[in-house]
Amino acid sequence: QVQVVESGGGLVQAGGSLRLSCTVSGGRFSRYATGWFRQAPGKEREFVAHISWSGASTNYGDSMKGRFTIARGDAENMVHLQMNALKPDDTAVYYCAASRSLSSLVLSDREYDYWGQGTQVTVSS
């Protein structure tokens, strides 16, 4: 049974930073393609960032480019999302997801097999 657990959410002022972490455990693989999505109240789920299973490829949603960075942690099964220059519009529940895909592009939520429970990020103005 694969488990996906997020941590690191919280309240921050506009312009501040937060780092989210995601741990994927269980299952057959030691490493998965990992993505972050977010959903604000009344809005559809939105792609935030992705890192391929190898770590060689990263992708970002348009409004996150230049502000967010996704990277693998020291442990194979951990991924971090560094979020800088946060804006009130970044307020949402952030979800980590893992995919068995070996593609360098895993951008759709339909391509992800396992999901975490989400962590709240609130950016005050």
C-alpha cells in the first residue's frame, strides 16, 4: 500500500516563503514521479509542479515559474517544494501525488496514482 504524506503547510505573509515536503512510502518502487497540485475554495484543482521519477525533469505551472522549486530530498522517497515570493492567490490546499509513470512529463492529475491528504497554505496580505 503506497502512502503519500505532506507536511510543511501553514500561514505566511505575502512575500514570504514556505517549504512543503512529501514522503512516498510503500509499494513496489523506491521512487515515483511526484507532483504537487493545489485547490482553492470554489476553484478547480491546479497543477503546481512535477519532478520525474529520475529527478532529471521538472515542470511548473505558469504562475509558479520563477517562484517555486521542486527537488528531491536526501532520501529517495522524499520531495520538497520550495515556495518563495508567496502571494495571497497562492492560498490553497496543496496536495502531493505520486505516479508510476516513467515519462518526463506527468502534468495531468489523471496520471497520478496515489494522493496525500493535503496541507493548507494560507498567505495573508
